[in-house]
Amino acid sequence: MVLEYQVMINTVQYAFFYLVFSIPLTLSYRTTKVINFAHANLITYGAYTAIFLHGVAGLNIMSLATVVAFLVTGSIAVLNNVLVFTPLQRKGSPPSIVMIASMGLWIVYKYLLYIATDIANYYTSRNFMSYGRITYLDIPRGVGPSQALVAGLAIALITVVSLYVLLERTKIGRAMRAVADNPLLAEISGIPRTLVVNLTWFVCGGIVGAGGVVWTSFSGATTPEVGDSMILQVFTVSFVGGLISLLRTGVGAVLIAAVENVGIALLNTYFGVPVSFKPFLTFTTLLAILIAFPPLGAGGGLPYRFLRRGRGSD
Amino acid sequence: MLTEKLIKVSMPAIGRVSNTMVARNTMALALVAVLVLGLAAGYGLAVATGSGRVTTATVGGSVATVTVTSAPTKKVFSIGVTLPLSGELSSIGKIWEKVVQLAFEDLNREVQAYGFNVEFRAVVLDDGTSEEKALQNVQSFAQQGIKVVIGPATSAQVKVVKSYVDSNKIVIISPSSTAPTLAIPNDFIFRTVGSDAGQAKVLATLAFQEGVRKVVVFHRNDEYGKAFADFFERYFKELGGTAIKIPYQTGLPDYASEVAALASRVQSEGADAVVLIAFDTDGANILSHAAESPVLSGVRWFISEGPHSAEELLSQAIGQFASKVRLLGTRPLFIANPLYEDLKKRMVQRFGVEPSVFCENLYDAVKLAGWAILRAGTYDGEAIRAALVEVAKTYYGPSGWTMFDPQGDKAQQDYGIWAIVPGGPKGYQFKDVGLYERGTVIFLEQPYQ
């Protein structure tokens, strides 16, 4: 026995999650140049939209939960931009200040959610601080793969296909790419930059929230800190993509999922490395990648178009 | 004292100036000023000195007449409470919050019945089940002049606050820290629960008695998990079994890959049981993934007290898994204690929840803290520490007899065996099905047929 089949299943499952959580991070960064730590809240709020729908309203329909979560987290992302990021940028704040503001938002949202779970707990006397796995009515179950795997595959496919169509085949998508390449030039050529940026935030926030809903069908216990404990891994995946390339971010999702599952299982089986070394392995990979392929997109590095010519990314 | 004078000064002033509107405004302002000053002074006195012997019972008997001349004769003692209201113990932390409320109400009623004109006030802070926040909380209690703190919950947290409270002479009473490594004499740490050296022995006995000979111990990689696993391994070996330890990293968003690695190991070692040493959120997470693994559904499961009473464990998937693997857990409990039954009944009536693991130890911790402060006669850490030891010798509560051993841990700790069985409003419920008595586990009923 080399690897249990469950290890492979987990790898695939995590690859789906990392894909859905990281691609929007890369896309939002390259379009807006904001390193958004409140990205963690989008995951958590997506999951909690499903949890509140289930625990308070008694609804366990995933399609409904994903739509609601998309709207909720998409709106949160737009609000963050309109109320915090844009005013700061207009005042000429450097990216580091905007990043620190996003950290502030991260903490604020976290505690708002704690307040919400307390209120929900008061009215329903259910525990929302740690919520067990939700079984959904509208996802095939029983024989074969788990609900989370089916839902994960669906959400990952929908995300990749719709983003491809949006970015490559529509006018607004081309505008989004133009803003990412050179915001000033895009604005001069008549692209409504504010609208494009807000739309990017909405789409990115929404996708992450929908991914959060799928998480509730997978995780054994979801807590208001689920996004927080995952955010560094999600950033790692995006760093693999240099915070620029969506394709390479996708590769990063598979890579990190494999390292965290297959890698640790092999090390544990053959070398007796404790499984508690998993986070260590993830971040060693991150460091190796950062040194081997410096993230050209980070810190407002090379413009996208230069990259594209040089390396053929995206 | 200051407040008294201020009130005396302001009283005649009220009579003189009540005729005109302007004067009325002035009076209102003066009153507000007096109130603010009075409150500040009173608060300062209560917190800063907090001392002075509580006088005789007759003071309490004439409360009405005393308050007319001087309002703040009722002495207020603040007791710090640091609870895991968020983080990995949040499920039970929320229940503990209610126990704290109940215990302080009972304590205040009780001391007043004895004629003490004092009030104990809980200053509750959330520590997020994290070590850093627990230390921050204790430091902020210290800044407020608080000398007695209930909590923190976990052994890792207790370990982190230990040097601070020892050097600042703050008495810590943890209701749930059980790591044997913290059983240290002459420090300021008390635990109203026995150390896990005892529980590990019970769990080892239980597993061995159930016919298990080779186990994989899957444990939290922290103070609690490591110490528990070490002691379990020692006792299980003494009985003649083999234990393989696998630590897992805590605070992860999910444990699917850890559980997969556990399954591989169980299969490759040919183990016939898993012993899980976990808290509630991680425990529930691990069990729900284990329920999907054919390998892990084919071996017996034994669990520490940590995940007991977590609501997530009562789902259908875990309930079915529990009966398939005949899951049994241990927990510190004095089974069939009428005082515990009474606390349970009151918790259900008042808050609609059953007490979780350690609720009785928490309740007794609050009571002991209050009585120790009164016995000490002065709000001073060292005096309270000495008094606490004496008070605990003669106190008997829902957790049983609370006497401390020389290390400051509960000297007489009994253990119960729990299972997850069908029933209750959620479909499944926790049930205490047995107890440990003189080296053997005695089942009061067979939970799984």
C-alpha cells in the first residue's frame, strides 16, 4: 500500500478549492493592485451565508446558497473598494497603506461575523461558532464521490470557463485586462476605469463566496476563522502565479494541493515525517518558488504586457 | 469615603437652588459631576485597594439604613474570567459563559445569605482559545488590579500565562487544563480538575479492557495532546499493549489530509483502534472525515474529554460512525453526584442547554474563588492562594470534593465513560455510560448493541 485513495481524492478536492479561492485573488490584484487580506473574509462569509441559510432558515439547497453567497460577498468586495480602497488611493496612499487597511477590514469583518453568530445562537440556540458539515439536497449523493467533490468540480469548472469567456470573449473582459495592463492608458482610451474595477471586485468577491459555500459540504466543522486559517495558502497559490497569471495560479492550486496531500503522505509513509509538518512543507514550497520565480506582479512589478511577451503567460 | 463626603455636600445644595430654571440646570450639572466623581472614586477604591476586612454579618442585616447615609458600603470584588468564546473550544466556551453567569449569581446569593455585604463581579474576556490572547487578558486583568482569574481553558494557555501570574502573584484557577506537565507545587496555578495522568490511565484501561492491543494515538501537537499521548502510551504499554503516536498540527481550516495520513498509518501498522486526543472543533472535523474512510470505519475509536458536548458530533454521519466503531470516550466526572444533576437541571431550565464537559469544574472554580477572597480577608494574591487551599478542603460541589493536591490540582478526580447514542432533539446525544473504579471500567449500560 503506497497511498490511500483518499489522499488522491483530497488532492483533487483541495485543488478545486485553491483554484476557486486563488484565481479571484490574482485577478483582483492585477486589476486593482490591492493586496487584499480581507479576501479571507470573503471565503468565511461565503461559507457562513450557507450556514445561516441552513441553520436559521433551514434551507440546504446549494445552488441557492451559492447565488446568495455570490451576491453577498461580491457586494462586500465592492463596498470595501468604494468605502476604503478607492478613497485611500485617491489620497495618494501607497499600496502598503491600502494593504494595511485591508488587514483592518479583515479584523472588522471577523468580529462582525462573531456578533452575527452570537445573535443567531441567541435566537436558534444552535452553535454557529463551529458548524458541522452540511448535506445538500440538490447535489447527487450516495454512490460514488462525495457531495463536496461533485460540487467542487462543478464550481471550479464554472469559474474557469466563465472567467475565460468573460476575459477573452467579451468587451468588458478586455477592458478588465486593459486596466490590469496599464490603468492610465486604459482610462485615456475611454475605458470607464471605476466601473471596471468595481465589476472586477464584484466578480472576484462573488466567486470566492460561492467557493465558501462548497467548503461547507466538505469541512467537518466550519468556524468563523476558516478563511483566516486558509489565507496564507491561498496567497501562496497566487504567488505561484506571480499575482499576474491566472493560468499559473491554476497550476499553483494543483501544486500546493499535491504538496499538502501527496507530499506529506509520502514523507510520512517513507520517512516517518509527522503529518504536523504539513504547513512547514507548504511554506517551504512557497519560499522555493519565490526564490526560483520571483513574483513579477507583486509590489507593482513589471506591467502585464511585458510579461506576456517575455514568458507567454496567461 | 470620598463619595460619602461628596454626597453630603451636594444634599443641602439641592435644597437651596431648586427654585429657578438656571439654578436647576446648575444643579443638574452638579449632580452629574458628583455622580461621575463618586463613581470614579468608588471604582478606584474598589479596584485599587480592594482590601479591608469584610466586617461582621450585622452590616448585611441593616443594608437599608446603611445605604441612606453611604451608598457604596457594599464591597465589590472583581474576578477575571478568560473564556474560549471563539477558536477551537468555542462550542463549549459558549456554554461555559452561561455557567459563569449562574455561578456568580449563586455565589453572590450565598455570601449575602451568610451576611457578607459584598458582591463578586465577573470581568469576562474572550481569549479565542489562543495563548497570546490569554496572556493579554491576564495582563489586562492585572492592570485593573484583579488578583484572581478563572481560566484559561487549555494547558498551552496556562503554560504561557504561568510565569506572568507567578511573578505578579495572581491566582489562576483553570477549570479544564489537564496537562500533567503543569502539575507544579507552590505556584499560583490551581486546577479544579485532575491532571491527565489520571485520565490517560482510564482511557488506556478502557481500550485494553475492550480487547484492543495495538492503537494509533492521533493527538493535538500541543501541551495537552502531547502530554496526554505520552501518559497514555506509558499506561497502555504497562498493560501490555502497543501505542503509535501521530501528532497533528492544530488550528488548520480542515483535517482531511491529516485523516487520510492517519488511515494510511492505521492500515500499514495493522492497528485495531484509534485513540483521538482532540478539542471540539478539530475533533468534530476529524471524526466527520473519518466517517467517510472505510479503513477508519473498520477499527475501534476511543476519545479524550475534549470533543465531549460539541454539537457537531451529534450529526447523523458522526452518530452512525460512533455506533459502527463503538466509539467511547472518557471525561473527568463524578458520576451520579446529586449536585451535578441539580446543576444540569438548572442549566436546562435556565438556558436550554445541558452542561458540557468541565462545566461543574468551572462552577466550583468560581465558588472557590469567591470564598477564598473572603477567607483571605485581604485582596492580595498570596493571601488568597493560602485561603484557597483551605477553602477547597471543605468545599463540595457539582464536581465533587474540591480539595487540591500539593501540586494545586484536584486531588480526588473521578472519571466517567461517555458514548454517542441515538435520542434527544438532535437525533443523537452524549450519554455517560460507565465509570472507572479501582483499576477497572464498570459499564452502567451497554451503549452500542
